[in-house]
Amino acid sequence: MKIDHIAIWVNDLEEMKYFYMKYFGCTVNNKYENTGKRFSSYFLSFSEGARVELMKRHDIVVRDNSNNLGLAHLAFQVESRSVVDSMTEKFEKDGFKVEGFPRITGDGYYESVILDPENNRIELVANICIDKE
């Protein structure tokens, strides 16, 4: 068994699609639209692992950014600590909020946390047990 996809409600479907394509190199399917439900979505496919579905519906417009129960973040594993560092620097330079600068965690990762255009938490992680940089 494996995870097929994780879905995210978004306000700006096109901006979010572009963000994930630009920074994470994913491919995107054709836009799905259900005019009756005023629903549209894209599936983002990455070179390895689960997909992300970006979804938009006219009546879902408010988000609570506090740390509540439910999905906390998406984590993307990268090749090394230097990739975590360089991607974090790129996000900061491009105007995205860095919520957590690169650090070694107690559970064996080197990670940083950035916010996507709609303030979803994205972890960039390298397993330091494998990566000895």
C-alpha cells in the first residue's frame, strides 16, 4: 500500500500550480472542471512518491492558519543538506516566508520550513543518517 495523493484547498489555483511546478519540478495534468459544483483541480505529479491535488471551489474561501488538528505540513525529501540550504535561500530571495531555517532535528533530519503562496507549511528535508555533508 502507498499514499496516492494529498489534496489542498486553494484560493488561487493557477498561482499554486505555477509555484509547485517552478520550485518542485512537478508535472501537471489538464485542469479538471465541474461547472455544476463550481469545482476545479489539478493533479501535480512528482518524479517519485505521492501526488498533490490542488482544488478550488467557490464556497471554500477562508483558511485558519493556526496550528489546529489535521494536516500540519508537506515534506519534500531532497538529496542533501546543501540542497536544503540552497532551496531555502532561493525561497527567501524570491519573497516566500521561511518559517524555520535549516537545522538538525532530533529525529534524524536536516530540514527547513517555508510557506507556499497560501501559507501551507512545506518542509525541505534531508536524512542526515544517509547524507554526511
